[in-house]
Amino acid sequence: MAQTPSMSRLVAQLTRLPGIGEKTAGRLAFHILRAERGYAEALAEAIVAVQRDTRLCSRCFALTETDPCPICADPRRAADVLCVVEEPADLLAVERAREFRGRYHVLHGTLAPLDGIGPDELKIQPLLVRLGEEPVREVILATNPTAEGEATALYLAKLLKPLGVRVTRIAHGLPVGADLEYADVMTVGRALEGRREM
């Protein structure tokens, strides 16, 4: 069946999303086409708004619409414990576990020398600045248990230990090769409870 030019454009844009192939994009496009007009307009506005309104917190580099983000601005959060994660999605996974009441620092990636990603491409320098300015006594390294995540955790541990801060690593309740973003709440909670010294 031939698609209209506007349907073809929509399918082409949807296939650019991660994990969306042409068949899935076609089903999504037909769903949008059959939905009420208000739904399509609300979807389009939500897409525009997320690009327009979302930015990085200047303190922890989480996604936010206010600066500082709600977690950094919350006086009930422990200021002396910092959980370092790879990506904003990992922060959300830890928050869903409802076990951690400290603050965060998002690296926005992991060390991957073969891909040209070194310490300067990550938010490591701002982390060091935070440790000099804030009363942090413990840094929890919650990078994913992948080769890159482990290498990043080891690099950070060697960098942070001389600063006199306690450096811990989340327990490996997560399977090797898995991402925090896809882990269940109990697994993430146990991993935080079972963290160990680096």
C-alpha cells in the first residue's frame, strides 16, 4: 500500500528513534493518523517542549527544567553522599528504588578510549569541583557493570581516594552487561544496599 508523502516523512522520522524499525514506525504512524487530532497536536507539542524546556542542572548535570534541579534544591536530601551515574536514565532507575536519599552526579557517558571518549568528554572535572566545594564524605560509584562502566569506576576511584572521600561501588546485584535503566526496583535497591569499598 502506498503511503502519502506526509506518512512517509513521519515513518522516516520515527525510524530514527532507537529501537524503532520500519514496521514499528509504520504502526506508530498509523496509530497517530487514526487518533484524535488533539492527540497528534499534544504529541507534537510535547516533542517540541522537551527540546525547548529541558536542560542540564548546572550542579549535577541531570535533566531538568529548573536550575538547580529539584533533587539538588531539596534540603531533605543528604548533601554528604553523592551517587555517580553514567546517564540521566540511570539516575531515574536509582530513584525508582527509593533507597537512596543523597544527591547525584551524572557523567553523561563512560570512558571508551577506542571510541575517543576520555575523561575530558565526561563530567569528571565538574565532579572534582563539587567535591572541593560541597561537604561530601562518600561517593557511590553506580556505573553499569559493563567493561566501560567498570573502567570508569576504577578510574574515578583512583582519582577520588586521594581526596580523602570514602569511595564505594554499588554491589553487583545487577547482571554483568546489563544497564541500570532496565533493572527492576528490587535489584537496584539491593545493589545500593550492598555497595562496597573500592
